[in-house]
Amino acid sequence: MKSYAQVLEIVELALTKGEYQFCVEFLNPIIESYPLPSKEGANLRTILITALCGINKKKEAKRFCKELLKSYDNKTRENAKYLMEVIDSP
């Protein structure tokens, strides 16, 4: 398995290039390896939400936002609320 730093580098580069489908396909099988309470887990879920919105899979993106809303970290919850508003906007 790749380290968090390697995973982050791969998905950030893909996002930069607009390769949202690649990000989703890359992160989906490994996302559970990074539990939500960790900063790494929250960060990768935020990237996954961004990629899902990029390919118009808002329902799935909202599911991950709801996970982030349960975080113990106040900043993560605030970011999730903001992302939910963006997803719900017309």
C-alpha cells in the first residue's frame, strides 16, 4: 500500500489536471484505510468530494460530506458544512 504522502501527491496532481474520474477510482478502494477521525482521512474525503462533484456525482459527494459532519474536529465539520452548501447550490 502507498503511504499517505504518495496517495496525496497522486490525487492532488490528478485534481490539478481535472482527472476527477481517476481520483474517484483511485480513492474509493483505499478510503477506508484512512479512518475519518484522522486528519489524513478527512483530507482524502474532502478531495474525494471535490472529485465527485467534478463528475457530477453529487449524491455520493453528499454521503461523504455527512461523514465529515460527524468529525470531532471543528474545522473539519465547518468545511463539510460549506461543501454541503456548495453541493446544494443551483
